[in-house]
Amino acid sequence: MHKRSWIALALAAATSAAMAQATPQGLWRTIDDETGKEKSLVRIVDNAGVFGGRIEKLLDPSKQDAKCDKCSDARKGQPVLGMTIIENVRKNADEPYWDGGTILDPNNGKSYRVRLTPKDGGKTLEVRGFIGPFYRNQTWQRVE
């Protein structure tokens, strides 16, 4: 009986560790939905239940000095590297996703409403940017 208790405890610990990873928080490799190429590393952080994300690394060596020339807010002309692109995202209490915030596409300077949905036990993140009924999905891969 004692052995079964240890096995149950180990399974419970493994399950809780997996559940802890099933959030948007972490470092993610972004994948371009049109080309399928890796673009950047984005770190998403939880600040008292409000999630935000910034570009931590650009994977294309030719884009290291890229600026957000098409942005229309305070980010206009600012370096893309280090830029905050996800803002004000919160857990949706009734759903398995985080939403309510925005995501910026530095390529076109547009901000979209965003929904972040962890998949595969937190190994991937479905990132949906949308305006009205129109949306675009990307699947990001967890780095850490």
C-alpha cells in the first residue's frame, strides 16, 4: 500500500508540473504562418494576472536592426528587437485561453485583438490575432 501512495504522489506532482506549463508564460519560438519559417523568440510574462510579451531575439540575421516604421503609436521607428508586442492579456475564466489584449504585427504596424491558447500540454501556443470576424492563427513552440 505504501508503494501505491508514492506512485500516486509522483503522478500528482508530474500532473501539476504539466498543468503549470499550460499557460502562455514562457519563451516562445514564433513561426510565420505564411512561410513556415522561424522568425523570433518572444518572452511572455505574467504581471499579477496580466500577460505581456516582447521580442527577445530575431532569428533572421538580416533583420537585427529592423525598426517598426509602419507602427502608428509610440513604437513608430523603434527597434523591433526588445519591442513589446503583446499587451493586457488575461485568463478567460470560462475558457481554456487568455484574451482581452492586443498583439502587434511589426511587419505591418497593425494591432489586433489576441487570443492565446496553450496546446499539447503547454508545448505549443495557438496565437490568434483578429479584427471582427477575420482572424489569423500562428502556432508558436515553447522554448522554455
